[in-house]
Amino acid sequence: MKFTDGLWQMRPGVTALYAAEAHDIWAEGRAFTVTAPTTVIRRRGDTLNRPVLSLRLSSPLPDVIRVRIDHHVGGGEARGFDLVGAEDGHGVVETDDAGGATLTSGALSATMTPGAPWNLSFHGDGRPLTSSGHKSIGYFRLADDAQVDRGPVGNARGGTGGPRSSVHLAQQLTLGVGEVVYGLGERFGPLVKNGQTVEIWNADGGTSSEQAYKNVPFYLTNRGYGVFVNHPGHVSYEIGSEAVQRAQFSVAGESLEYFVIHGPTPERIIERYTALTGRPARLPAWSYGLWLSTSFTTAYDERTVTSFIDGMAERDLPLSVFHFDCFWMREFNWCDFQWDPRVFPDPEGMLARLHAKDLRVCVWINPYIGQRSPLFAEAAERGFLLRRPDGSVWQWDLWQAGMGLVDFTNPGATRWFQSKLRALQCQGVDAFKTDFGERIPLDVAYFDDSTPERMHNLYTHLYNTAVFEVLQEERGPGEAVLFARSATAGGQRLPVHWGGDTGSSYASMAETLRGGLSLAFSGFSFWSHDIGGFEGTPDPGVFKRWVAFGLMSSHSRLHGSSSYRVPWAFDEEAVEVTRLFTKLKLRLMPYLFQAGVQAHERGTPVMRPMAMAFPGDRNVAYLDTQYMLGPDLLVAPVFTPDGTVEVYLPDGTWTNYLTGERVEGGGWRTETHGFTSMPIYVREGAVLPVGATDDRPDYDYLDGLTLRVYPGPDGETTLTVTDHASGEATPFTVTRSGGEVSVSSPLASGWTWELA
């Protein structure tokens, strides 16, 4: 939210009070507290009739510093996110003779200078990171007619309605020359957020606007630090767009809490951020295979489903998961969790037949209950649906006629909802696509008295958690997988997430990738998207290019809206392209599954933006048309009808994975690719574990394993191959010396290696 009118004035209707000085600073164990009057105190009388802001600095984890700013505290401590990794007892406070204080946590420090002008500075490894200076902490009062864009809460964007907030707290942190900002959720515009206004407010807006399904109040910069705002409701960001030298974030209310997280590399920042907010669960190997959907509004029954599955098998197109979209249930009944008997009269038998074809089954759900659903009256009577302040059930007609929303703050409602999912699991359903969760109203009362503004973004997390818990309980750890659309901070614990409703063009394909890269910078490790796009029907060229991109993603699903996505619906070459890249991915499963293990253990995304993988290379700072798949594979999707693609290769010797061609990096290449090819390059010094199986993702990775050793400098390279079933890790050591290569493993047999 913008409060100022240029450098000198405030916007009409806005009154500003700023932290003017550190009047006193006192240490309390491993934390320190600052009293910040809103004017410089020159005499005793200046302490009267004057608001003050209070700051408390502490450390919940090494290399992470918490800053809490309060105006009035009588309303109680504002409830933030569930910080599963936060601990007590980190950090050391030192005071100086002038009355200043420094909190040090690992290699990160925060120093508060006493007196005026206000100066709170952060250093990492002794190097300046960012700071809070003059007029950087503001308390703003807004008149009813204040001329500001109050964001989605005040202007009812998305049809949610809501109060016009009258007070806000804002923090500005400096941006250095050449400093660029990434993250803030899955956003489909430019990857670099400088110059943007970003509203953290979940919305069902597709992939072609500033709205986003997955809003995360966390960003990181190329200067070695990240910032996480611990506020699950609406957070407004001005990234160099109000004060061009600063990143500003503001929230409504009397308190603001944020964390500065030191890296210095982007991967280490993400590692520490996910240590605080949670790491993703380990995913089953079968989830990495190809998913095929009925699509959304198409006509289908068991005969249709069987024809698709048999058609894939007849064409040698390996398939791992079949997904039933919305109309597995009867129209107007979403959700009643009952198979439509008119088209699926024998669901248990059908699911058994699909399992006999060695397939997993996923079904679509949402957290809404249509009025015609037999469950609506039951849920309303038992108090399981969100209610208006007057006690009536909240309903509207968008999406499902008369629908209500399950109140997941009510433990009874959550258990009730989960019981419906358990019944489906008993029938044979293996996974759930958790759609929606963004259209959450504000004119409601929650069971646990949560404020509607706080719950708007957080609702989806409770929804997805409820579903994921059922899958873990029924299937066991490491076997649970969602296909979720909406999320906020902490949602990375509940993979997988997909990119939402796209168009079916090259431009839509590119904006989809930007969203995935932005989500990776926001702490999410696994990501997918609708191959071919969702809205409309792609032309065969777009479909084939998207197939290659989709199968070089962590998770891969063929899905659309009003048209099928089976490859032969496009042309025979589409079948060939699908076969080639599906089998290529399945052969890479030892490598990809290990990248997933790293994501589970450290939070490192499987698909990594170039600026994350090569933080010292200025050429990749704005690059959003390619990525690293795992640590060693560079992938550049083709976004042009004629197959022309520009690809940037960082310094080093790169090897084309498909052709074996060696290329010296350090610059751009223009290449032209047919539909059975795309730029896939292997990093210098890589050792790729390649499996012997190309018809399924869940096989014995050590049986017939080949280690492809690529050119690299002398020295040792270590890698690990993890068995997907047992979780047992097998180490390998590759030694290069004077042109000679040796490979050893103390635990494995039956594997080979080759020079690539």
C-alpha cells in the first residue's frame, strides 16, 4: 500500500508517525528491546501525549533474526503462521558503552544504534545486508476517505468484501544498487519483483494477471538475505515502487513481525526459511510418473477412461496416475464425495480394474458443499459450515449453487470432512487434487474466533493439511501426495502444487514457467502445471512443446478444461514426443528422486531458477525462460512456433544430454529444435545416475544403474542414490586425476559407469 505522495507529502487522508530514535535499548537474555518514540525526545515534556513504538529482536534459529514491532499491545499478540521450526535460546546480545546493542545469530547480526537518527542495520558475515533508517518504520492512520489503494481487503477484490482498515504498520528496508528481489509466491509476471506492488491475498485469478493462487509473504534478494513477514492475512508490498531505494511491507493493525534470514546463497536462505516454516514431505516415486486426466467439462465414463488408458498402453506411453476431475461427482452436488451412479455405477470395481492395470487413482475435491449435496444440511445443522456474524450459514451461487464452506477451524468439521475422504481411500482412491481454497469471504465468523482477514490466505493451509493428514494416516509417510492449487507460507510441507488455470499458447506456457520459478524462490520444492494449458485447446505445436517442458518438471500432468489431452488427439508426432520425454524422465528417476530427497531434507527446490543455482552470475539475474532440474541438468523450454530458442550457458563445459555435443559456456546460444528435442544440458563435472527402466518411475534404481561421468576438473565427486521403497541411501565416489577416472561404492553391486 502506498501512503506517501512523492518524497515530501502524504496522500490525502493519511497521517504518519515514524520511529524517530532509539530512546532506550535494553538487553533481556538473548534478546533486546527498543523504545522508539515518534519524535526525538529533547526534554521531559516531549514524552507526554506522544505515541511510541516498541521493537523486540530475538533469534528463533541460527542465522535468523526476528523483529517484532508493536504500537498498542492490549489486543493480545497477533497470531502468525505455525512456525514449526522456531526454537528458543539462539543468539547472543552485546551492548556497547554508547547504549547500542547487537544481536548475533550465527553469521547474521542486527545492530541498533542509540538515539537519532533511527538506524537498525543487518550484517551477514560482517557484510552489510540491509537496514532500517530514517522514516522506515511507520504507523499510519487512514481516514475513511483516505486516497489510498487499500488492497484486496478494502476494495473487495475477488468478491470477498471486508472492512476498511484504519491503522497500518509498515517497515521499509533498504535496497542496494543492483539489488534484485525474488519470491512472494507463485506470480506470473516478471520474475524480478523490483518496481512492483504485490498484494499477498489469495485469489482465483488464473495465470494472466497480478492475482495469484499461492501468496507467500517471503522474499529474498541477490545480496544474501531473505525477509519473511509473519502475518497470514493481507500483506502489501512496495518493492522499490513507493521509495525506489527501499522494499516496503505493511499490514493492518497494531503489530508487525518479520524475520531476516541470512544465506548467503539463495539455496541456504531457502534452507533456513524452510527450517522455520517447514520442509516438504517426501513424495512417493510413483508420483513422478505421467498423470493423465479426464479434463474438466468433457464427457466421460468408465468406457472413456478405459479407452484412454488402453490407448496409452497400446502406444507405449507409460502412465502412472489417472485423475478424475470434477464430474466424477454429480453436477450441483460438489462436494458430496459420491461417484455419479449414472456414469460410474460400479466405482469399487472400476478402481480395482484400474489398480490391476498398475495405476494409481486421483480424484478432484474442493472444500465447498453445494446446497443440493446431501451433506449440506448435515454440515449446516452440526455447525460445520462458515457462518455470517448473524449466525446464518454463509452461501453464494458462484461455482456451486448455494454453496457453503467447511470451517476447518472447527475440529469436528475437520474430522467430518476427513471421514468422507477415508471412505474414498477405502474404495481405492490413492491421491486427491485439492482444488480452490482461494475464494474465502470476510463477512463470516469462524468457530475458533479467528479474524476473517487472518484466515483468508490461511484457509487453504488448513484445508490441504486436513487432506494430507488422511493420506499419510491411510497410506503411510512417504506415500501421501496432493495436487493442490492454492497455498500460503508453510504450504510447501504438503506437496505437490500445480500452477492453476492457464491459456493454451506459447505465452501462457512462458507465464506458467515464471510462476513456477517464483514459487521456487518462495520455498516450494515440487511443482507442476497443466500440460498443453487449461483454457482452450492448444494447437499441436504448443502441445508438443508443452509436453517436453512438462515432462522436464518435477511432476507431470496432462489436463485441460473442455478438451481431452491424450496425445493422439493432436497428431501422431505428439505421441512420439510424449513417448520420448516420458521415457527420458523415467530413466532419470534415480537422479530426480534424489533431488526430491534433498528437497525433503533441506528444502532445495527440484526446479531451480538460474539465479538460485548461479548466484554469482549477473547474466542470470533476470533470466526466467530456463531453469536447472536438480543440481546438474539445465532445461530451456521452446516457446516459439519455429523451434528457435535462446539459451544461456554459465561458465564451464556443458554437454547436450540428447546429442552428447560439448559446448563452452559463458554466453548465449541460439538453437533451433524439432519437436523431439529441446535444450537439455549437463553441467561440467556432473555424475548423472541413470536407471535401466523406462516404463515406470518406481523401480529398483540400483538394478542396472549407470553412472554417466561428465567432463570435470580433478578431484572427488560424491553422489547418493536413494531407494524409493526403503529410503536406504547408497553412496558413490567418483575420482578424477590426470585424465583418469575411477568410480567406487562400498555398498552397491550390479551398477556400471561410463564416460559421457
